[in-house]
Amino acid sequence: MAQGYKKMMDSTFGKYYDRFRELNALSKEYAVTIEELFPDEKPLLCKDRMHKMLSSGIVKRAGFDRYWLDEDRANDSKGVLKQRLLVLALGLGIALILIILDKCGILTL
């Protein structure tokens, strides 16, 4: 499962990884802005992809508007998959607790 997830991540984010590597933005000291990543144009999905890479920890912020690629995290597909599954499980757990509290009359939804 983790190998399939890694292939999916690489196919989705591969060109972004390459661009970070091309600019040597692989540490906080060499972080780049969105404009440096995409000087000619911003791809339609750029904002969404950057958000997803940030939320999974593959890309990290350095300051307000600078970003860098965490290659260790990008290569750790098991860690990213575990994080996604944990968030899903926590969301379902919270929803279940809220439903139970509503049924008991403790909380009104």
C-alpha cells in the first residue's frame, strides 16, 4: 500500500519536487518564494498542490512566503500515509463522539 501511495505522490508532486531541487531549495536557508518557483506562470493547481504538500509536511515554510522541500519527508511515503490515516481516524472518532453526545442529550447539534 505504501509503495502505491509513493507512486501516486511522485506522479502528483514530481514536477514540484524537481523545481525545488533545480532551485536548490532543500533547506530553510535556501527557501524560495512562489514567484521564484513559477516565474512565468502559476499553474492552475499550484495553490492546491502547495497546500497539500505543506499540510503533509513535504514542503515547509521559512518565514511568511518562502518554502523549501524536505526531501526526507518526501521520500517517507509511509510516514505521510500514516499521518493521513491518523487524521481520518481522528475525524471519524470526533464525529462518533459528537453523535453519541447528541443521542444522550448532552450536546445538541
